Amino acid sequence: MARILVTGGCGFIGSHLCAALRVQGDQVLVLDDLSTGTEANLAPGATLLLGDISDREVVREVMSEVDACYHLAAIASVERGVQDWMGTHRTNLSATIGVFDAARARGVPVVYASSAAVYGSGGTLPLDEASILRPLSAYGADKLGCEQHARVAGHVHGVPTAGLRFFNVFGPRQDPRSPYSGVISIFCDRMRRGEPIDVFGDGMQTRDFVFVGDVVRALVRAMRHASVTAPVFNVCTGRATSVLALGAMIAELCGGEFAVRHRPARQGEIRHSVGAPEWAQERLGLGPAVGLRSGLATTLSWLRAGGPGLATRKDPAPVRAVVSAGTTR
């Protein structure tokens, strides 16, 4: 039984990962400040440590207790990076360096979240792990910095790592009310209630939508491949879907039409993004990805059953509050 730290483990992807780790019998510690996640998402049997991922002393203390780390905590918002460049940088890159630094004391392996945002725009599609990296946003630049510092962590400090370049992840627990939520959760929520959807630009921009269950499988298997060579893997399907085609599919599943309100294109938004999944599928031993229609149906079922309103715990969650650097209670 391994003792595993998951940063951001009360968030959308992190909570699904923690549940999978508990199923395989691991002890799970979650470090989360609940700025975007919720305590109600905490996996049964996991322990929540309330703390800031940017607090180096807190991270060092928690890392000293575990055998491995999944680092998912981040501010995953291109728009937030425009508004608060330095603040998002501290969370997305400086805090990641802090995780690697804390891991080197005991050689703790770290699997961390990177992003398709590292590719930017203009590369030949589909994007594979050897494609040119030209991030167009602060978020993408910070995620590329995470990958570069992972190489330093391995080459200089002997820390085994693996990075996963997430494309557009969707599924249950992605709260449509959150400003950081993805387009699918927002579209599903609005269409099932008969409300119009906002489309930025002409709606012909394309994305590679990957179901959260596939992301969790990739995360779990990537831990076996964490190495001082700092490998990175795409987590994607290889299938491109336009925003308008996505809306049409969701509308069909909801049994109705959909109305579109076109908004100005967003600054720094990538026009087309679709990944090549073959290398990750081969190296990580991943099976076929969940189809978009199937994943959408699952997400809609979750929303119809109560969605974010389901996030209530009947039993108190085990919590150890990290109140200041180096101090716990």
C-alpha cells in the first residue's frame, strides 16, 4: 500500500484520481486550498490537508510523509493569466518548482499536469510530443516551464517525473458554475435548461475533448514511467471537434435545438488543437478512449441527477488543517 499525495485533489480531475487510488488500496493525502475544488469531492478514505501549494514549507512537510506525488493543483485559466499574470505564475510554475524541490529530499516520484497549451498555434496537426512548442498564453508558458524544470529535477537532482499534456478534459464534477470550467460542462448545463450558449468567435475553432476517466487511467499508469529523463505524454483522443459541432451533439442528446450568442474571440485563444495519442497509448498501455458522445451522455446524466448539487457529504471528511508554514494541527 503506497502513501500518495495529490495536490488539487478536491478539484475536478483530482477528485476522480483520488477515488481511483483509493480503489486500488493506496493511502491518499490531498493538499488543497479549496479555491476551486470542494471538500465534498474528497474521495472516501482520503485525508484533506488544507493548505496553499505555493507555501514551500507546507509542501516540504507534506512531501516528507509520502511515497509518490500527483501534482494537479493549478489555476487552469487563460483569462485569469491575462488578468493576474504574476499570481497565476506563482501557482502554476513557482509552486511546481517547490514540489520538485520538496521531492528531491527523498527521491519522491512526481507525476504532474502539463497542458496542450504548451503547443500554442501554427503547428502541424495532429500535435505529437515532438511538435514545436510555441505557447500563446501565460498558462501555456508556465506549463512549458514546468516541463523544463522537470528535466532539471531529473538531470540535476535525480527526481523521477512524468508530465501529462492534458487536452480538453470533460466529465462529471466539472462545475458549470465555475469561471474555470470547460466549454462542455457549460454547454450541457445551459442546453438542458433551454438557455442559449455563448460562442467566442465564429465557433469553427476545434478541440480534442478527452473524458476524465481516460485522464485518470493515464495518470495512474504514468507513475510507473516516472523517470529522471522526465518523459511527457499527450492525453488526448486524436479527434477534432468544432465548438459548433459540439453544441449540435449536446443539443441532440438533450432532445432539442440550441441558440447561439456569438461573442468576440478571446485574446490568446488557440484556433485549432488536436493531439496525437499513439505514443502515450503505446507507452502507458492505454486502451481506446471513451467516445465523445458516450462521455457527453454520462456528463448530462450527472447534471440531470443534481450535478454540483450532489456534492454534499453525509459524513465529516478527515481534515488536517495546515494553518501556517511548518505548523499543522
